[in-house]
Amino acid sequence: MITTDTDASPRLRLVNPHGMFGPTCQGEGPSVGRSSVFVRLMLCNLRCRACDTAETWDTARYDLRAGSRWTSVDEIARWALGHGTELVVITGGEPLIQQRTVAALAGLLAAEGRAVEVETNGTIAPLPQLTAAVSRFNVSPKLSAFGAGMPRRRRIVPAALREFTATGKAAFKFVAGPADLEEIDVLVAEFGLRPVWVMPEGDTCAAVLRGLRELADPVLARGWNLTPRLHTLIWGNERGR
């Protein structure tokens, strides 16, 4: 049981109002379809084209102060453990901006038998205490087509990718179209990324299905994995699902 005093518990900056939601299903990657609850954090160190969570970082379009709230690790853990799901997904934004506190949350959840996945853009190396607590890092390096003009050195941080690979707990997930697969080839060869999952862009059923059909043959021919955006196929772009 969690015995932490909530008033003394470290806090995380969550999206408001959908900072904690579920039960739902993990919509992407190796755990697709698995029953889960989500914790969505504020802030990101990248500025990606067509980002589907721009409310976590885009000050030009959103009031980040009004759209966020600070919540104690103890409160978040109690909420997550109050559901019957075995998987907790910590996402963002970029969760590793707050990774010392994320590690504290993951440690509480793991101690109670929960699996914890952290979704990250792979530009910030994980601390040992976070690696010890999580079940998997879902690492999603940003390709040039989706980087909104950001230079490669911002999107691809070799030392961080090597750290994730070394954990033995990372899966690498790319949002891509057929024209982007050669760029993934280069990253896989350069950093020894395994396993690889490829996912189409899209916030409608039609766009996701079209992308899956275009990607399926060339992705499978490379020995990689194909993932849908299952939550989009079911609920469209509805928040908190």
C-alpha cells in the first residue's frame, strides 16, 4: 500500500483536464489493445509538425498555465491503482523533462505490481532509477518530415538513443509514410534500434487505414512491426480516450 503523505509527495505537471484518463486501451506499439490507464504530462523539448498534443507545449496557441495542473505523485498513484488495469502509460509532451518525479511515480506503481510504460521522443537519456522502475520505454524519434524544420541534432540525440538501447527495455516507434522508411533504415543501422514499430499519421479512421495499407508491405518486408492508432480507429480524436 502507498503510505506517502500526499502533502509531502513530489508533484508532476499534468495536462488539465485530461491529465489522468482511462481505463482505455493502449493504442500504439507493442502493447496495442492492452487495457490501461494514462497519465499525460505537460511540456516538450521539441516542436513537431502535426503534433497531436500541442496543448502540452505550444504557447502560441494555448495558455499552458491554465491548461495544466500540479498533482502529487501520491494522488496519481492512488488514482491509477484504483483501477483494475495492469498497465499504466506515462505520456506527454515529453515525460523525461520531469523524469526524477516520473521515476518516483513509476517506482510506486511497480511496487504494487503494475507495468509502467513511458512514451518519449528519445532525446533525453533515462536515469537509472527510472529505467529500474519501468517495464518499457516506447521511444519515438522524430523524422525530418515531421520535425517542422528542426535540425537533426535536436531530433536525434545519439547518446540518448544509445542509452535507451542499452536498457534492454526500449521499443522504437516511428510515425511515418512510405517515403520516410529509408530514413528509418539509416537510424536503425546507425544505432542498432530493435524492435521497430511503424505507425501512420492521422486523426481520422480513413487516414489511419490508408496509411496502414500504404505501409504494410514495405514495413513487413524489412522485418519490422506495423502498429495502428487503435484509439483513433475507435474514438477519432476525442480527448481523454
